[in-house]
Amino acid sequence: MCVTVTLFAQNDSISVTPETKLVVKDSIKEEYNPLAPQKAAFYSAVVPGLGQAYNKKYWKIPFIYAGMGAGVYFYLRNDNDYDRFRDAYKRRLAGFTDDEFYGAGDTPAISNDRLIDAQKTAQRNKDVSIIVSLAFYLINIVDANVDAHLRQYDVNDDLSVTPNLDYDPVFNQTNYGLSFRYKL
């Protein structure tokens, strides 16, 4: 004997809809370029301040040129003073008494030893001026490189450290602390 039974199941009233996902663009502002620091350093080495312009840190360029310009200015000024002191000393050794440091009468206003000391001081100041100009040039290159490295990082409010003051009324004292917040 063969029995056939047909069963009907309850229809489900819940409909399945396909799930859509929202894809959020990553927080990195631009594509990572591993050669950007070297390129910025090269630009600053060729033309001081060009690496800062490449990094879009335009406000640093006047400081670079002011530092280098001050070094060049003081080098030229001390070089002029050195030449004046040296020429006056040479003229005195040749027997002339008409230099700008001699003064009136038979006795010089500035002695020969002071002229030698003034020459040494002017020479030392010239050397310091060259070192200052070179230091600003090198700082320019290093700054462009470091800025290009740090430009890859996203700095926002998701990570913050803030001071926290809490008054405890039970013990009548203020509690100090730091609050570390990391938002995902």
C-alpha cells in the first residue's frame, strides 16, 4: 500500500533584503609616497625653501631666508671691518700716520696691538657668520625631510590627552589627573 501525503508549510512573512555596506574612505588624506621626504630634501638642497613649498609649509620660507641673509650680511660687514683694520695696520707699518684710527697729534688713538686684536675679532666673526648661514641651510634641508615624513600621518581628535581636575567633596580636596581618550 502506498500513501501519499502532501504537506503545506506556513508562508514566512519576513522578507529577506540584501544587506548593503557603506564603505568609508580611509582617513589618510593622500596616497603614501615613500619618496616624498627625499624629494623635499632634494628640492631644499637645490633652492632653499623649495622643499617647504613642496610640503605646503609656506610660512617657514621667510625664516630660512632671514637666517641665511643675516649670516651673509654679518659676513660682509665683518669682512669690510677686517679690511679696514688690516689696511690701517699695514699703512702704520709702512710709516704713514694718516689712517682713520690714528687720531690727532703724534700719538695714535688706537694702538697697533688693538688693530691686530680687531683683525682677529673680525676674522672670528666672519667664521661664525659662515657657520650660521650653513646651519640655516642644513636646518632647511632637515626640516623639509621631517615635514614630508610627518605629512603622511593623520592628526585628529580620535587620540587626545587632556588634563582632568576633580573636586572630592568628602575629603575636601582636588584630585589631579590626565585623561587618555582613544576613539575608534
